[in-house]
Amino acid sequence: MFSTTLGTPMVAGDVTARFQRLLRAADLPRMRFHDLRHGAASLLLSQGVHPRVVMQMLGHSTIALTMNTYSHVIPQLEREAADLMEVALGRPLGSVA
């Protein structure tokens, strides 16, 4: 929810127009305002924030919905988990057992 300088709600089209102007001014590619939400969730998961926290921040009803939507982040998380397990087992990263 965004408000005008008078405190009244902004019209959705005005938010979109302002967002597109900001993107152009920053020489960034065109994107939907909603893409910011997707990007934030992907970043949070890739930084190790627990999926339940991300689920709650996004207002999803289940972790399954969150993880299915952001499954592209999972391979990176699996690699990091495997690396952490190697360290926990006292093996240098990438060593063969």
C-alpha cells in the first residue's frame, strides 16, 4: 500500500508508472513491480533464511507453495548443504571419500 503526499491511497497505475520511470532513470530493464517480491524471496532463500520465515513474509499458506514457487533456488541450497556437511565431517571441500 502506497500513499500520496496527502495520505490518500495511490492508484495502482500511478505506482507502476513511477516504478517504470525509476527503472529507466537507473538504466535497468523493464520489469513488473511484482518481480521485486519474487526477487526478494529468491534472495532471502539463497541467503539461508528459513523457508518458513520467507513463507510468512510472503503470506503464503504453506511452505510447499513457497518452495514450489522458488524451486529454482533449491539446487544452490543443496550444494551449500553438501559443502557444510563435508566441513562438519572434517573433510576439505571437494575431497573424495
